[in-house]
Amino acid sequence: MAVETADPGPGERSFDPEDWDELRRLGHRAIDDAIDYLAQVRERPAWQPVPQATKALLEGEVPRGPTDVEAVYDLVREHVLPYPTNNIHPRFWSWVGGTGTPTQLIADLVISAMNSASLGFDETASTYVELQLLDWLKQMLGFDENASGLLVSGGSMANLVGLAVARTHTAPYDVRERGVDSAQHPRLVFYASTETHSSVRKGVELLGLGSESLRLVEVDEEFRIDVRALSARIRADREAGLKPACIVANVGTVNTAAIDPLDELADIAEREALWLHADGAFGACAALSAQSKDLVAGMERADSLAFDLHKWMYVQYDCGCVLVRGDRPHRDTFSVTPAYLRSFARGLASGPRNFSEYGVQLSRSFKALRAWMALKTEGTDRFGEQIEQNIRQARYLSGRVDAEPLLERLAPTPLNIVNFRFLSDALDAAALDDLNAEILQRLHERGIAAPSSTQLPGGLSIRVAICNHRSRREDFDALIDGVIRIGRELTAGS
Ligand SMILES: *Cc1c(COP(=O)(O)O)cnc(C)c1O
């Protein structure tokens, strides 16, 4: 009877709204707010502190009962939206923060509406979007077209996956079954420069190899791995009865964007039968620029390549990627196929690729759509030009630093990261570090600009990493002016 089917039964409810049009109106408002927010980002400070009222609100009680969604949204609008990391701002250059692009707002709506689990063996459009994106990425970076690939949370996870494949592939025993067995087998040794990102050490530790198995090889004055020292180290380890297993090549170090001599590392890996993993978190994207792609030539010879889309490909957080030459080594490292994940020839579970056989995660967001829409909307040529613009801006900023007697550049600028500090004759090394740390914090507090810092042989550096499509030359001029003005204030009378 019609009456019965219309009645969901006693007490049965769902989270769907009673009035969809109310949600629709709120949705339109939220989209308007988000677009205004991005359109006006330049008018806001580069950073602002989180006010006490907001922190107090965000320490409140667990909400046992409901609150109207519009009221909740108003709280978000007032207390959350204004206080981002602010990597969307044109004068944000901290760590390696990417800006994202406005059109991906639309992708996010679709992603959330579909709420796909992106398993890959589910026969859904999301699977094919991700597979096409992976193919595009391989072509864009000139990587093996038969490589397997996976979207992951970011460079850290991409490094972990690549290093895991290296471990499984190079261990002369079944490391998946036996675990790392250095009692009965030679210890597997990994090599990377001292400038290598901390996620590589984390990965090596998580894989049970122990950070003692990660040899950190010294760098030259341009922060690139010393290839002769590396060769000597490999030889010494072999002579000591250990098993050299993997070289990690930096395609853009986190401190200074130094690019290791990639072809030489690939030659050594080939000669010594080692796995070559490349950490190209941001630097890999230089391959998209017609003018700068030669800087990262040789990267395509790596056995596995980790890179981020959320850094220098301007994709919204979070989105990283790992590519692995062949397909077998990757799958052999992660494949577990329990009965409840069986795939079929037809029906929902007949998708072409079980992504869980290629990484740690099973359920994943449909993040592929953001990148896919961004690439489709802009075209890859445009991405290459935008990346090249950032490289030219880094050169411009370096030139401005070099021309200022009160500033000192602390590292070469091979790509998109500039390191410099404010100088004062009256101060010793420790005092100069303190001075520059103070300048950095005041730059943030006054909302002038948001670079980060690092410690280099020359001292504490104000570090400017440019993965920002909104930055203009005038923004770098504002940074230089700000640093000099604050530096002068702080050293007046000394
Ligand atoms: C940022 C970065 C990582 C880590 O990437 P996440 O996306 O932050 O996890 C690894 N290596 C390098 C060189 C990086 O710059």
C-alpha cells in the first residue's frame, strides 16, 4: 500500500535536510563567500593571529544536541575562515606551501557530493579520472609510460611508498613475510644527502630499517650530494659486508632547492644495482617549464618518483603522487587481496585497478578530480609558464638581495627558493641569527609577508619558497623593504 512505503517506519531518520531549498540557499551563500574570500585575498594581511575569542570557542563542550546549520556556518565564517595558514596569499612563501586555484572550489563541491571511496576496483568514473590523471602526470614529467602510480596525501607518504618498494625489491629475502632480518642477512643500506627531507628518515625508520641504515652523505657548496663521497661510502659498506640497496636523489631540496646530479646518481645506481628513488616533492614540476626542464633532466631515470601536486602544481591540499617504474615491484610490495575486497568481471566491483595494492590506504578521497579539473581548465602549457614565472621571480628576488649592502644571500638560487639575511657589522654570528629570527616574526606579525626560515652554514636564513601563482614583483619588493625597515629599527644605535 502506498501509505506504507511512504512511511519510513517508527523513528527512522536520516541526515538529509527536511528542506533541501534551505540548504541550497546556504550553499549559494557559502560559494559567494568563498569566491569573495579568494578574490579579496590580496587586501588582507599576509598573516594574522588567531584571536582569543576564537580559541575560546574552539575549546567548547562536545555538542550533544543540534544547532541550525546556518548558525554553525556563521561561526565558521566568523571564527575559522579568517585565520588560515594563508598560503593562498600573494606574499606567502613559507616552507613549500602551494596556493591552489579558484576553479578547484567547484571540484571540491563535486567531490563532496559524490563522496567516492576511490578504491579503483569499483567501476566508477572516479577510477577513470584518477587513471587518466596518472597517465597525464607520467607524460608531463617524462616518466616511464608503463609505470604504476598512486595519488597519496603528500610527499611524505609518496616517499614512504617509494622507499617501501625499494626495500621489498632489494631485500634478498621475503621481507614482507620475514620482516627486516639483519640477524641472518646483510643490513640493507640507503643513501641520501644531508639536505634530504625529514620524511625520508621517517620512512626508513617506519620500514624497520632503522635510521642507522640511512647514510647521510655530505654535500658540495651548492648543497648537492657529493657523488665521490657517495661512491666511497657504497664501496666501504660493501666491503663491510652490508647490502647497499637504495639511493635517494633530491630533485629540489627543501632548504635551497638544490638538485642532485641526477644522471650521475642514475649511473651509480645502475652500476651498483641499487634502487633509485627521487624525491621531487616540488622540484619535479620544473619539468613542466619549457625553459627550465633541463634542470631536472635525469629524474625520469629513477625507479620511483615522489612529488606533490599541492605544492608547485597549485592543486588544493592534500595531493601527492608516487610513480614506480614497471608495475610489478610496486604491486608486489603492497598487494593484499582479502575475500571481502574481491573484484568481479561485471557490476560495481569490476573496476580496472585495485589502488590498495599500490599503497597503504584503502579508502581515499576523490582528490584526483581537483587536479584533473585544474589541468583540463588551464592546460599544461599554462602550468609550465606559471612555474617558470616563479623561477624568474626567485632570480629577481636574488638580484635584489645581491644589490642591497644590508642583505646577504646565504645560498645559490637554482630554482624557486631564495635564502638571505639582514646584516649588521656590529653583531656576531649568534646575535645575527637572533636578529633575523626577530625580523621574521615581525614580518609575520605586521602582516607584511610570510617567508619561513632555515639554518644554513652561513647562519639563520629568511627562506622564501615560491610556489605561488598570485605573487608579483611588487610583492618581493615589499618583502625587501620590510626586512630592511625592520632590520634598521632593530639595529638603530648599535
Ligand atoms: C614538502 C616536502 C616533502 C614532504 O611533502 P608533504 O607533502 O609535506 O608530505 C618531502 N620532500 C621535500 C623535498 C619537500 O619539499
